[in-house]
Amino acid sequence: MILLEPLCPGTDTPLSEQLARQIRSAVVDQFLRAGDALPSSRELAITLKIARGTVVTAYDTLVGEGFLLSYPGRGTFVEDIPRLPSSPHPQEDRSTAKWTMSEGGIDLRPGYPSTRGLADATWRSAWRQATSRDPSSVRVTSR
């Protein structure tokens, strides 16, 4: 069983995010190692006295981020994540960074496209061009 700190209901951070953060830290800090089995979502929910959906959401998030693997009927396991060599003096090359957190960052959630990099006129022109074609003239192909 993994040891987790108590979750804090009633804060701005959802419980699923708090749980995902703790499990992610345990993987990164190698308290949980590649191949370790995590408790079932039902078992962990009972232990933490939270809704099973909260655990499922946390597990799904971590599967999507590559920290966990989930096999229906078998369980959820820690993924083998690559370890980067540590550097005594890491250097960040920000010369090519187009967006910074001071500008509010970039929302990378699926379904939330960022069009900030497109000039309004360019975006409108592309939209007009894309929607001006007769849909019946578009041929769908597969690879």
C-alpha cells in the first residue's frame, strides 16, 4: 500500500488533482518504482474515504501523463519513466521560447486550442478558406 498524505477537501485544488500530485511525486522520487501495482480505485477510495470517481480521475490523469499503465481486469501499475541525468548547473535556453508563464501560460488541455499565435486577419482568412468549400467535394482518405 502506498502512503499518502491526507487530502484537503474544500480547497481550490480538486481532490483528484491532489491525489494525482502525490502519486506523481512518489513515482518521480522513486518511492513507487516501475512495475509496482497500485491499489484498485475502489480500494484506494475506501482507504482515503473519497469517491471512487476521484481516484479514477487521478489514475486516468497519470496514465495520460505516462506515469501509470492501466490494464482492465489486471490493475494499475507504475510506468518505467526515463530518468534524466542530473546536472549541477542546469541551463535553460529561453532564446527560442515564444510563450512564457508571465503571459499566462498555454492551456494544454485537450479541446482547448490556443489561437494566440495567429494574427486575427490570418485566422479569419484561413477560416473563410476552410469553410468556403462545398463539403461534398471533400474526399476523405485513410492511410
